[in-house]
Amino acid sequence: MKITLIGQDIPMLFPSLLTDLLFTMKSSADVAIEERNPAMQDVLQRYGDTVIRQAGLGNQLTVDNDRSALLRDADCVIYAGDLMAATRFRQDREALSGPEDDPEDPGLTEQARVNGGIGGLLHTLRQGELIHQLTEEMRSCCPKALVITLGQPVARTCQMFRKAGFACWGLGKSPLRGPGGLDGICKKLHAKPEQMDAVIAGLPGFAWLLSLKDKTEQDDLLDVARDAAEADELGRLAHRWLDWYDAIPVGDVTAHAEFLPAQEDYQPEAEPTFGESVEQRKERILYMNTVGEKGLAPAIPKAQPGEGVMAQMLLLSKAPAIRPMQLAISLLCGGDLEMPAVTRVNRAGEIKDLPRDAIIEAPLTLRNGVEEVPHLLELPERLADICLSVDETHRLAAEAGLGDRSALRECIEIDPALDGLDRLYIQQLVDAMIRMHSDILSLWSEDEEEL
């Protein structure tokens, strides 16, 4: 079995990916990593070889820049890519800002978003370039491989892989963590998250709390959470959306806001985080090199951990909550798995208010590698309506990402994030921004018909 890792965020994720493969799932799958920087190739290879040697399962690791060879006969591709994310976001934001000689006019800077609105649409087009190139090679090298995408916007990258003919699941930021996540909500309710039985579902980056019960006492705490939201204890946006959609958002509320009309008291981040900072990258490389040089044996047998072990512990302590390798091995090997927030097509009708081709985020239960749907999830009516609009926008944006101009026009016409704006003007603006990025948007070459 072979798993290929593609994308600039893979080195950051590699410690948790490899640990889950070897020690959590105890799988002997071979791993191939695409890395173009020779120095980083050496760091990843030495680190990976050390961890694999410690596991003793016979895995093989290949780190190279020959994509075709890395993809050949792959059973799964884990994608964590982006295209000049920070640089191109800054270009988008500058293009959307008001006139330089009028500081009082902010222009459309509130549309400078990572995943939604105008900024999210341009981000999707740039992802489309990478995914189009990748899937073209996958068709010849590994046509039956399954894909797990971590690339943002997750709903849209998942749909792009599906449109290219590949079975795809996605994992975005966990709705369980952070101030707006389940643990943050439980803290406000003076409850322990591990004692809660929560049902969280919706769309990727647009998840909502549908049920909240105490596992031991079976007390229903959803009304308590609603009271907290109405009292502004969960934030003004959560209160507002409870009024609008009769549901409480879970996860990063700024992610929810990206897919909705402009909020008068919310502005997107001017400098959002993409992957690692320079300092975090240097620290990770230092720890990886320490593991590669010192190994994972204790300093003295059965005594204190050695430098390599400590470095590995520090690497894993910084790992994100998502676990794509666990999902990959469970799907490939027919295992059992329960995962709280997985992006996939609503094929089983798990969220019954949404169409079967919707791209949803919901708890996933696998039994022998097959999705089990113990019960159907039902959204409040007003929430279902906005989810329908956001999902349709996602799927049209994904088609636009693969070069479909009519889908791009329709996406702009229906996107709820653009409510209150002149749609014809937005079409002209997006066309101008596509020309601005023409050096990397080959699917939108200037000799094609304009919008």
C-alpha cells in the first residue's frame, strides 16, 4: 500500500502523519513525499527514516521532486497544497481596497477573505490550477487512488477532486477547538467537553451545534447553550446567527462569517495565517534534525528520554487536531473509525435537508471502511436555507476553479456573501482580478472569452 503526500504544508504535518501511520494505525504502508527543496528533502528523509526504524514495521519513505514517480501506483493522495497563498492574498486585498488618495474609502476590503466572497473565489481559482495539474497526472499514474484534501477552501477542493473523477474526503480546521469550538462553548457552560455528547454538522467551515447532552446524566444542554448565546456569552456574531438561523455556530466564527454577507462589526483579518510562520518553520526543522541525528532511543535505557525523544514530543505537541492519516488507513484497509468533522458528499443523505450531491461536514462513522449512517441529521429550516445557498456557491466555485466560465458567472450571481453588492460590477471586478493573476491562472488565459 502506498500513500503520497502533496503540498507545501506537508512538512509541517509530517510528524503527526507519520506517527499516526506507524504507531496509532500500526500500518506498513509506504510513504512518498513531494518536496522540491533539496535541503528540505534531506531533513524529511532523515527524520522519517529514524521514526520508521523505531517503529520496525518495514515501511519505506521516498522524498523526491519527481511527481509522476511519487504518484505511480499510489492508493491514496493526501493533498495539503496552495498556490502562493500569502502573496496572492495580499494582491487580492490591495486590489479590493479603496483609492490610495482617499483613506476614508475602504473599498471592498471586507471581501478580502480567504475562503468566501470575492477573495475566496480567487483563492478557489488558484487552487484549481494546482488541482487540475495534479489530477491530470493522477489519471495516468494512480487513476483509482482516493484523495484526502486539507487544501482550503475544503468544500471546494473536495468538489474539484470529485469533478476530476476521484473519491475524495476533506478535513478542515476542527470545530472542537478554540474559543468558538465545542471546548470553548463547554467552558462557558462550566461543562467538560469530554463528558459531552455533541452533534455538530453543516458545511465545511460552516458547522453548527445540533445537539448537546451530558453523557453521564443525559441532561439536554442545548437550551442552556442557546441561552448563553442570547446573553452574548458566546459572542455577538453567535447571538446574531442564532436569531437568523435558529442555531449556534461551532468552530472559528470568522470562518462562518466568510460565507455570509458583510457584518457591520466584523472585518476579515488583514494578514491571515497561512501554514507556518518563519519562526515556527525554523523550530520544526531544528526538532526534525535533532530526531534525525539523535534517534528516538532514551538517553539511558529505561531512564530519562534522550534529546531526539524530547524533540519528537515537542513536534507532536504542536500538531493540529486533524488526523488525515487515520482516515486514509481506515478507508484503505476497511477499518472502524469515528471522526467528528469530515467533509464528504452527502451521498448517504446524512443531512436530510441538503441534496445528495451537497458537500457537507458532519461526524463520520466507518465500519469495515464503509460509512455507517445511524440516523439522519436535521437542520433548522432557516439554517437549511442558508446552507443550501452556501453549498451551491461552493460547488459552482469549484467548477469555476476548473475553468468553467459560466459557473463563475452563476457563482457571482448567487453567492450570499455578495448580498447588497452590484453583481454586474462584481463580475467586472473579478474579471480584472483574474487578469491580475494571469501569470498563474493558465485555465483563464486571455485569449478565452471574457466574462
